[in-house]
Amino acid sequence: MALTGDSAAITFTEVDEVNHPTATYIYSEPAADSAHHLTHDKKHGGGWGRVDVAHTPPSSTPTSWSSKTLLDFLVDVFLPAGYPHSVTNDYAPYQFFDSLQAFSSSIAGLLSSRAVLQGVGVGNAEASPTSALLLHILQDTSGRIATILFAHRVGTALEPECKMYRLAADVFNDLAMILDCLSPMIPAGAPRVIVLSTAGVLRALCGVAGGSSKASLSAHFSRWGNLAEVNAKDSSQETIISLIGMLVGSVVVSHVTSFAATWITLLMLLALHLSLNYAAVRSVQMTSLNRQRANIVFSTILSSDQELTHLTLPESTKQPPTQSHPQLAWKTLSPAQVAKQEKIFERDGILRWSPAPTTTSAPSSQVLGYCRIGISLQHFLISCPSFPLSVSTGTLRTAIPLAHLTALYNKEDYILYLTNSGKSRTWHANILLKNTSTAQSQLKSWAHALLATRVLSMPTSDNVEVEGIMDVLNRTLDFLNNDERFVRYVTALTEKGWDLNVAALETRSGRRIAV
């Protein structure tokens, strides 16, 4: 709004969701050039102002349909308001590949549906409607039970591992389509019922994994708190793409009728479907640190820390070298860089050391061991098979030095201990979380476990007894706390775009302790 001219004209500029001007309104008071106007103004308690409207850009008439107007209409209908500013940068590539995979899945679904109809007896005069209905009830029942069990088993892991379960959902769906197409070739009776019920179970797993992971991805894409609209527009996109796929699929189904042609077409569509889904989830750049991303981020920043080399020598920790600005040498990766390195399917709880990539070669990762976080105290005490344990009624004996661990982690929100599986030198880190733990303290415990296993896995670390493990835990904790090093790690990662206030390390229901 602005005042212009001697007549005190007021200019109002109207903008859209992204602050682009759409119209300009100029208000000006009328000039009192006649007694009639003055008398009229006094009767009504004031004057009649004038408002001039200028649209920016000029409004189009209903009949002036251009390509740009049609494109703007499609954007308004199928994309969130304020696009592309209202969503993250990886929204467009994900939706592109996701739309293409929905198209191929629609056509493949028609082929499998035709096979199911043949399997239940459509076209067979001896088929009974009652048997088909009972088969449908059995499929639905097995699918509902599978939904409950699967949600109970992996419910906690669906959000932190949303990319993996998004792709796994389509793997389940494609396997169900293959079983559907196999059903007409299976002898009628119990074998065919088992095949079709298995397909129903796989579709149920697809529904749980796909729906939950897509909800997490939508929450990631929404930038303006427009989660509901992002979900609604995603449904609109999927609806129109599936409709087009059904129209094209009706032509394909009518021409592809032979056994060989059906299977060749189906396998080609499923291969395309999975490839597009893989490309879609690979394009997503999550900003939360789950277990795999935490491995990549922390191993990169730790390997670039010049003071890390002094951890291999116990005596060097007494007088570490001082640098004026050591953080200048730290290599902090952005979510886009980590997305290029992370795997879609990664072993749960693995501790993998991925040093910073160089300009000449890609980083070679090293598997250090495995880590469990948020476990119960009982599992923590019996986690080491190499220590002699004896259990009696209400009594548990363990060689883990709980007194030393409690004193070492007195000021921390977690307790970490490592065990060795034997000659393979595979380390198992177990983390107890206190009831005061936060998302950042959980990240610190994971970084501590990664760093400690890295030091113990070095050739110079020959002492793997309790004293040697406690010494490494003590030195690595001092390293992270020295000059608030981990706090500065968090600050550097936050500046790179990471959201470290989201707890995404626990993939199962966790436990907390109070010491």
C-alpha cells in the first residue's frame, strides 16, 4: 500500500501465495467540483471514492484459451497451491516417476485381474458363485489379519525407513500380480486357494507399507504446513494417471490374449514399474537422520576431522594438537549428497563407515558391526555371549561393568557398551536410552557407537577385553565432548539443511531407563 500524488491516492497491491502481484487497486477521493456533490457527501457522512483496478497480468476472457492458460489450469488442479515454493525441491522428480509407475501398474493390474477372473471360474459353466464368494472372503480375511500383524511388527520403522518401505510396497504388489497370473495354471482346490490367499496377503502388506510411507513422504514434501493438500493433490494425480492407464490397458488386454504374450507383457510392465519406483525413491532427499544416513553423515564428518587420528594412540589424547579453526576442514554432507550415497535396502542396525568422497574415486564403505538402540536393560545385560552368564530365579549375573558405565555416562542421556562376537572382529553396540534422552542425544549415542567401533576395528587396537573397551569408550566420549565438538557437529549439519530434532533411529518400540 502506498500514498501517491497530491490527492492522497492510496495504492493497494494484491499478491498470490508466493507474493507475486496479481492486481493493483488505486483509490482516490473525488474532487468537490459541484455543490450537488458536496450536498450529497454531507448527507451520507462522507464522499464516494473512486477505485481503479489494474490486473497483473491482464485477466483473460473465458474464451481466450491459450496453452499457457491451460497449463496454469492443470497446475492449479493437480499441484499444491503455491507450487513450486510450497513443496520441497525433490517433489517434482518424485511425482514424475511416481506418475509413470502408476500408469504401468494400472495396465499390469488389468492383466492380473483377468487372470483372477479366469481362476475363479468366469466363463466356466461348472463354476459356482458361492465358491467364488467364499474364496473372496478367505482372501479378505487373510489380508486383514496380515495387515494387523505387519503393522504391529514394522509400525515403528515405517517412518524412518519410508523410502525402503515405499519401494517394498510395490515389490509386494508386483509379486501379488504374478501370483494372480499363475492362479489359472494351479489346480483347483486347496492349491489355488493358497496362491490367491497369498496374493491377498501381499496386497495387504502393500497397503500398509505403501500408505504409511507415502504419508511420511508427503510430510517431507510439504513446506508450508500443507500436508492435507499435498495428499489430496497426490490422490488427484494418481486418479487421472490410473484412469489413463485403464483406458490404455483396455486396448492392451483386448489384443494380448495368448499365454506367451500375456507373460511377456506382464513381466515388461512389472520391470518398468519397479524401475520407475526405484528412480522415484532415489530422487527423495530426506532431511532426517535415520540409521543409514547417520552412518554416512557422521563417518564423513569424523573422517574429515584431523584430530580423529589421535584416538588411535592413548597417550595423544592427553595433549591433543590445537588448531585455530579445525571445523574448517570438516566435510559436512547435504541431504542431496547423502541421497546419492544411501541404499534403498540396507541391513537394519548396521554400522557402516563411509569416508568422505574424493574427486578421483567414490568412498569405499567398511562394515564395522551392528548397533541396537533403545533396548531393554535385560537385553543389554545378556547381549554378550562371550561373557559367562548364569540366570537363576530373579537373579542375573553379567560381566558388563555397570558401575564404570554408569559413572562414565553420568552426564549423558544414554549408556553405550560394545561386545565382540569373536574371531570375526564384528562389534555389536548396545545403547540404553535414559528417560531424559532427546533426538540429538540419540544421534550422539549413534555417533559415539560408530566412532568407538571404528577405533576398535583398527589394526592397532589389539586389546578387546573389558579394560580395552572401556578405555576406547572413555577416549571417544572425551573426543566428542572436548570443546563441545559434537555440538558443533550438530550446528554444522543444521546449516546444511538437516533436521536433527526428528528422532528417526529407532525402528522398534524402545525402552527407557532412569538411573
